[in-house]
Amino acid sequence: MISFDPSRIEKTLFTRRGEGLPIEVLGFSYASEEAEAIAREIGRRAAAGAAWHDMAIIYRQNRLSRALEEALLHARVPYEIVGDVGFYQRTAVKDALALLTLSSCPDERQSDEAFRRVANKPARGLGAKGLGMIEAGAAGFGLSLCAAATRTRLPPRCGLALDGFIQILRRAGARDDETLGQRLTWLLEETGYLDMLRADDSDEAATQRENLAELTELADGFRRVEHLMEHAALASGAPGEKGKDRVQLITMHRAKGLEFRHVFLPAWEEAIFPGGMARNLDEERRLAYVALTRAMTQATISFCDYRQGGSSAPSRFIDEIPLENRIRGWNHGRDEPRQSGGRWAQADRELDALGL
């Protein structure tokens, strides 16, 4: 695969460990199916004697961890996210959940922390002094911060902006005929939160927008805001202490120099890897090479037909792996190394000819 890189210096790599196992390639319909299958397989290999820390899930983008976290949580697989925080601890996700909380119970004191978090995102002129005035009014009248904000005499520009913000929250709470995902999308647009991220052309802002798209899809699976919040609280505590025996979740960039006996590589799809906006295809191919060569014993590539409501196709990098070096499906029961042109390669060719 790496030989397709035109700038690569010619070299012949070899291993003293023998040919090893073929690369597993699996296709799924949806990301949830992919994540559940990976979690089950990790559990199966652990039951067969593999240590949790000898297994890793390596992905191209941080946002892809959400479905994997969910599946590992349900399967009770201990895991650690390397060099990043969990999905529900990311800034934009916490902000979006705060907006949903405020829209659900703006007049209850339990929404006060959410108000503190997003009342000035994007900037509405609310500083520490103005927030202190609202806090004092809320304490004096026994009101929530959201309710007290409309009764506090603030500078005209700030007061007007906050009034508009609170009206949006209350209108969102009255949209009972919509799913939580639809309500969240409306809130993010109407409050100007998405515009704030769009105005920022940094990679971080782009990642935050992707995280919000993932959260919006997730939110549609819940009927009530409190159910989503309970789920987020449970998932946030899942990874537990670091440094213990647990599966590693890590991006391709951070995985450089590391090795694991079992490596799972989800989301090898054209829309994601190399991705439609890939600036440097050769650099993406080198990342694919890095990801694959993190595996000491078994590498597993997977892709989906649909992700985040859009369709995709398997990554071109999969096609660059010779047929004799990959198989369709899990390698269960096929533990002997294969020779070039062996029976498994022939089986792969027959499946390809049948379109399977």
C-alpha cells in the first residue's frame, strides 16, 4: 500500500516473525453496528487470553470515538482515551447539553450551572460583574439564574442580548413536536453558537462542529432531555482511572511509535479517510500505513455504508492492500499464515467475483 506513495524512498521491508495473519476487512451498514461488533470481538479476544492493554482502536478523527465509547460501555470493556477527553467532556458537546438543559427547565435552579456555561457563548456582553448581579438577584428572590436575568437591570446592550437568548430557550422548550436532535439543531442555529464556530476557521472549530453533528444524531435516540443527560453522565465516568489494564482508544497521529498485538481500524471510508477535503493524499496514505503497522499480531479494518446520515464507500486504501494479504470477515479459526496465492486468497477472489 505504501508503495503507491510517489515520494517514498524505495526500500524493502522484512520481518523475522514470518508472514503472520491476513488483515481482516469487515463491512457494516451503520456505525453503531460496527462499534458493537468491535466491542464484542474485543471481549472475545479478552476471554481467549488477550490483555486489555494489548488491544487498541485507532481512528482518523476524534469524533469517531463516540459510537465506540458507547459500545465499549455497554459491553463493559474497560477503556482509556489516549491524549484526549471522552466525547461528553468535549467543549462543544458540554455547551450543547447545557443549551438543552436550559430549554428543558429554565426556571429551575438545577439549570444554573448550564446558564453560567453558555449565557455568554457567543459573547453577549455578560461579564463577571453582570453575572454577579444576576446571581445576587437569583439568591434574593429564590429564582433560577435564567429567570433572574430578565429581572436584573443590566447594561442595555447586554440586557437586550440576554433577553433574546432566554426567549429562544423558552421557545425551544415549547417545541414538543420535534425530536431532541431537531431541537438541538434549532437551538445551536438560533442562539448563534454554530455561527460562532463557522466564523472560526481553525481545525479545532471544525472538530467541534463534527462533534455537534455526532451529538445531534445521538440525541434523536432519546425522548427526554433528562434521559440524555443521565446517559451522558454515565458515559462520562466510564473510562475510570488511567494506567490500568484497559483498551486504548487513540488517533492515528498519536499512535505513531506505539504497538499493540490487536489493532482495530474503524471508519476506513472515502468520506473520512482519506476524506473529501484531504489536502495531501500521500500524507493520508502514510497515516494508513502507520495505523496498519501498529498491529503486532492482528489488524482489523472496517467500514460502513452509512455514517451520520450520509452514504460512503470503502476507502481506496483498502483496495491497495493485495488480495492475498487480506480476508473478508473475522479470522476466527484461520490462524495459520497464508502463502501468496493460497486458498484464502483464492476464496477472496471468488467472493470479489460474486460481489460479496
